[in-house]
Amino acid sequence: MDLKGHYAEFIYPNLVALTFPTQLWLVRCDPLGPAKMRLVSRIYGLDTSQNVQDEAFEHLETTNYEDTEMLLVLMGNLRTPLYRVGPASTWEVRAIHLWETVRQHLDTPLATDEFSH
């Protein structure tokens, strides 16, 4: 069996699931205010050896650090008066679909029996 590659999925509103052949990483972003958030990460896996767990944790820690540094720069850029929203990356197809679906549902009035049994 070929156990290579991984996949990341954004789960509305604040959870990212990263699936690997033998591990599941969950990363949750909790907003704490307009300019502050808490990042909570968990790793679940099939291989329980301490060495594999340590390597996974170090990789996740490095990735979270890199992402945090990038987001600090991006958020600073968003606060500039010259910032304009541009097109989303083609890598963001699933996120685009999610937000288009959310917008569609927000624009659609609820049916009178929407929540009745």
C-alpha cells in the first residue's frame, strides 16, 4: 500500500483537519478579540512510538510557527488603507465553495416549515 501524501480540509467555522496516511491533525483557531486568537492543535495517529509522535509534534510546531508568522504579516497588510480584496487562489477551491454556499444560504429566506418536525 502506498502511504504518501496528505490532505487539508477547512471545516466551518474554525477547524482545519489535516489527514495523513497514518495520522489526523486537528488545528482549531479560537478568536479572542479583534486582533487576537488562540491556536489549539491535536495529533491522532496509528503509530504510537515515541519517535514518530515527537517527529509529528515538531513538524506541526514548525508549520504552526510558519503559518503564524505569515498571518501576522498578512493581517498587518489588511490594515493598510491601500488594501483591496483580490481574487482567491486556485488552491482555495474548497474554501471558495464553502463561502459561496454560506452566502447563498444567507441570501435565501427560510421556509416557514424549515425547522418543524
